[in-house]
Amino acid sequence: MDDVATRLAEIVGEANLLTGDGVGEDYAHDEALTVEPVRPRYVAKPATADEVAALLTAATEHAVPVTARGSGSGLSGAARPRPDGLLISFERMNKVLEIDTDNHVAVVQPGATLSEVDAQTAAAGLSYTVYPGELSASVGGNVGTNAGGMRAVKYGVTRNNVLGLQAVLPTGEVIRTGGKTTKTSTGYDLTQLIIGSEGTLALATEITLKLHPRLPHGATVLAPFGDLDQVMTAVPKIVASGLEPHILEYIDNLTMAAIVYRESLELGIPDEVRDATQAYLVVALENRDGDRLHADVEQLGERLVELGATDVYVLEGASARRLIEAREKAFWTAKEAGADDVIDVVIPRSEMPGFLTRVREMATAAESGAIGCGHAGDGNVHLAIFQKDAEKRYRLLYDIFADAMEHGGAISGEHGVGVAKRDHFVQLEDPAKIELMRRIKKSFDPAGILNPGVLFDEGVTSA
């Protein structure tokens, strides 16, 4: 072992430090389609916050770049390590430490998966409501990217559902931010600053989650539309109806055909309706009372027909669950179909009809494909981009991102910037904001060891 490896092994134990050929391929990448894998020099698997602190202290002293990894399900390259760097894997820090039913919170370690959190909160009649589409994802990874998902229209994204953190600074200091209270007006909100920072400011080692009562009754409504603009126009009206859907998704006809085929779904839609459909709305309602839910579904169906739906299909039980699961797996469907990139632009709901029209025009002009689905309720548009030529694809993405920002949106709604969108982010974002972010980064991480190259290109400086 070299001197750094010896120091790291002393911290986590030799069995929990991987080097050389012992570093498996899975540690070299996340799920970003355009970011090439890179094997790190070291992989450490800490078990405690103190071990994380010692690892970061050693990395700062030796000017070793550090990347954090949960489940590796990210889509922006933020979990890809540096070739000369240390990857801190939270696979051993994967416990649900507490379910507090009085305060409706859970305290978890960063490596805990959403599926494990869901299982343990369900046993208490509660729910952590952030579902970004991959239940094997880790809570720590969700904190890093401010993950959202289909239920954000009702419950918000990660930053709306994390009350506090234990976090380790790259200087080795361990801090606590927030806690089990839902509000505070005491100084800067460091919890919210760390959420979404993609591992560039601090590493979360304990996370306090806000929980909600798990409602026992639910129904999913599928509404086909013959015109995509009608779908987009219907969305704000459904949001304003008072029905409070916890899922409000649009799926274009090509994406629906792909996920139906991939998952062998039987949705009961006649061929003539399917052939005349350009896009679908998927609306899920929930309630503590079955009769109230039934009345809400009837009202929703009537409203959808008024707004132009060809028909309305109420999916129950397994059919509803399988459709939602298939929609959550849309990334894998796009990947299998040969997509060259997947993006997640976010715009105001009112801008969606015009934005999607312009995207189709831009894609056609660039001899490319841009198809997809999205969290229509909060304006988060997921597009699979089909264009093999890297230069043409880059220009198309630049145009799409620029259009979204011009109309009040942002490059990413939940996947993060990472490495994949870094150049577009730096080119299109306000330079004053970029400079402020650099200064914040310098305050947290003076040696520049945490995820250098993510968000903006910053190198490690000698300690």
C-alpha cells in the first residue's frame, strides 16, 4: 500500500478499503448515459460519521479528490469518481435508525434505500413521500441531487421533506443542521444549502426525514388525449380543481407504447382510441375514506372529459400499480430503446404547451428525436434524446436548456447538473450566481477536494 492507502485502511479497516484490481467496475460510474466510467484509486466503506470525518481529514491533508456514492442510480455523473481519487461508499451506513411516530419523522443513514425506508415507515402507518423512480436509490443520493419524482406535485421534493442533517465538512468537522422541528428562524439554513449541492460542500451522514400519514385508499385514472396541447392545457386546471392529486403525469404516445411493450401491460384501451391518442394524463388520487375517494374519481373523470380527454379509464389494484411502476422505469425503457441522453428540464406549468411545441421543432431541425414524459403537475419534463452525433446533440441540448431558462425554467428539476450538464450550466447561468456558488464552495471546502469538476470545473489545491 502507498502512504494514503495505509492511512485510509487504518480508519476503516483493511477489509473496507479497496484499491487497484479490487475496485469493481460498479464503483466507476452512475447511470448517466454520456459520462464515461472512471475507476477511483481508493474505495473506502465507512461505518460511522467519525470514520467519514477521518477520511475527509486525510483526503484534505493529501490533496486527494473525494466523491460520495450511495446506490449509484444518479443520472448526471455526480457519483463518478476521479482516477486519482477516493470514493466514499455509504453501503455500510444503510440503517433506518429511528421511526418517531409522535413527531412524524424518520432518522436514517445516507446509504439507506428508499425501499427499506418505505417498508419500515409502512409498518408505522407512515410514508416518506419522495419517490424519484428508483426505489433502490439511497436517501443520501436523493439529498445530494434534491431528488423529486412523481409525488412532488402534492408533497414536494427532497428539500421539502428533509428537516435536518448530520454532515461532515471536508475539514473533518461534524455539524448538525435542523432537527425534528418543521421550522426555524435561527441563522442561515445550512440544511437547505447542503441539499442539492451534489456532494460538493459536505457529506451527509445522518438525515432526518419528514413523514406523512399513509392513506389507505387510492385510485389511478388514465386519460388519453388526441392532442398534446390539450394535455398541457388540462394540467393547471386539474391542479386548481381542489382534488389534490398526488401523481399528475403526462406520457407521450411513443413512450407509452414502449413502456406497455416492455412491461406487458394490459390497460384495456381499445385499438381505435390508442391509435388516435397523442398523449396521456395519469392522475392518482388518495384518501383516508373510500367513499370520498370514489366521489373524487367521478369528479375527476367528468373534468377530464370536459378538458378534451377521449375517454377515462379507472385502473385498480395491480393494473394501476404496474402502470405507475412502468412510468417510474421510463429511463430504463429509453436506455433500452437506444436513447443517447435523458434530460429533465423544469419550467412553469403554464409554459409547458409552448415549450413542448418548440422542443419538437428544435429536434426536427436538428434531425433528432425528443420524446418522453414528465411530472406535469410541477413542470418537470423528462426527454429522451436520440442523436448519435455528439456535436449536434450538444447544440440541441443547449437550445432546449436556453429556451427553458428564457421562459422561467431551469436545466434540471431533479437529476442535478453533475458532470453531464456542467458546461451548459456554466454557459447559460448568470455569471454572478456562478461566482457566488464558487465562493460558497470555497468556504465549505477550501482545499477543493469534494467532487471537483461537478457543477463547475474546480481543481484540488494542496493543503
